[in-house]
Amino acid sequence: MMPVIAQHILELLLWITVACYAGATVFFVFHSSFDRKKLAGAGWILTICGLLIHAIAILFRWNLVGHGPYRTIHEILVCDSAFIVGAFVLAGLQVERLRASGVVVLPLTLIMMGLGMLAPQAGAYLSPSLKSPWLVVHVLFAKMTVGCIVVATGMATGLLLRKIKSGRIARLVGLFPENQSIVDLCQKLFQVAFIFASLMIIVGAIWANDAWGRYWGWDPIEIWSLIVWVLYAFILHVRLSWRLNESVYAWFVVAAFVVSVVAFFLVPFGAESIHSQYFE
């Protein structure tokens, strides 16, 4: 049970984070309409400020409840949204024009944070198997995988919207890099996501052996993690081996996002699984 004052501080930090992301979204939307660099700059600054406060909130809760953000729906969604923004910021630091994708990435982040904040925020009991450092590393790689995929999806969405030739959406996607640059950046993000997903599965197997005495058991969550891994590998392969149309490749990215949402957010809470006992 968290102290009341600590709960209020945590809620304040999260609401400040939401305000920063919402304000950044507004600035990015106006930037897409009026093409003013100052608006994009303001949105970028608010995004970074929000991410810093977001990280403080996660670490503050970690210290209060005594475990990482992987036990409850609230913890998982709030933390995953931070990794998404973190991946977006890293991509934006590498390629300035990618910051325009904030108009897609940040609303998705706000939805995820909103769902997380609506969930019960009380701490949960931590069984001995959940105190393993292998679990912390396993979850970390999973969250980094999600962050990379969401940012890649934001960029791929911009590429698909290029078919609209007039109006505000056309002005928005005109702020994105060229199609080939988007495809190349998506491919790099998928390469990183594939590595993270591979490490997630390997470390998860080590933790599973500690917790249940076996490395792999064809549990629904394990099966879906393998599906995600195979799909990422397939997308990397077809990009390198086939001459895919840029739009077709973008649809592959969107499909990978949908499968990832099912694997990381729906299956853990909906399927009967040995993992389900660890989610509340």
C-alpha cells in the first residue's frame, strides 16, 4: 500500500507528463498545418520534457512498490508508453524531419497512457519468481521492441498517407522524409526490434527455467512471441531479397504493428496461460 502523499505525487507527475505530450501533439498538429519550425521546436521540447518527467514517475513508483513496471496493467501501459516516446526521441535526434511523425506517435502514446491511468494503480504482491533479475532484463527488451515498432509504424503511416495529394494531411506528410528514407529508417528500426525480440525470447527462456523448470513450453504467450519474431525476420528478409513497392512494405510494417499489439497486450491478459498469474 503506497502512502497517500506518495500516490498524489505520482499522479501529479503522470498528469504533468500527459499535459506535456498533449501540448506537444497540439504543436505538431499546428506545425503540420502551417509549416512553422518554431511550432515543431516547441513540440519537440515539450516531448523531451514529458519524457524526463515520465521517467521520473516510473522510477518513483518503482522505488515505492519495490519492483519494476511489469506487474499490473497500469505499470505495463505507462512504462511501455515511455519506451515508445524514448524511441521516437532517439529517431528524431538522428533525423530531424522524423519529428513530424510525432503527430502520429504521440496520440498513440496518450491513448496508452490514458488506459494505463484508468487501471487500478495499487501495488501488487511479488512472488519469488518475479524477483529474478532475468525477468527485469526480459521485460526491458520487450518494451524496447514495442518502442521501435510503434515509431516505425508512425513513419510507415506517413508514407501510406502520401497518396492523399491535397489538404492538411498532404501538408503533414510533406514534412516527412522522402519515401526511400522512410523505408530505410523503418528497416533499421526493424533490425533493432528483431535483435531486442531475440534477446527477449532468450532471456525469457532463462527466466522460465528458473521459475518453472523448463525453457520453453509452447505456452500461448511463448507462441505469440515466436510469431512476432518470425514476422520481424520475414519483413527484414523480404526487404533485402524482394523488390517490394514502398507502399507494400509500409503495409507489412502496419501488419507487424497489429500482430505486436496482439502479442504484447491482448494475449497476456486474454489467453489462459501460465504467464497470466503474473498480470493483474
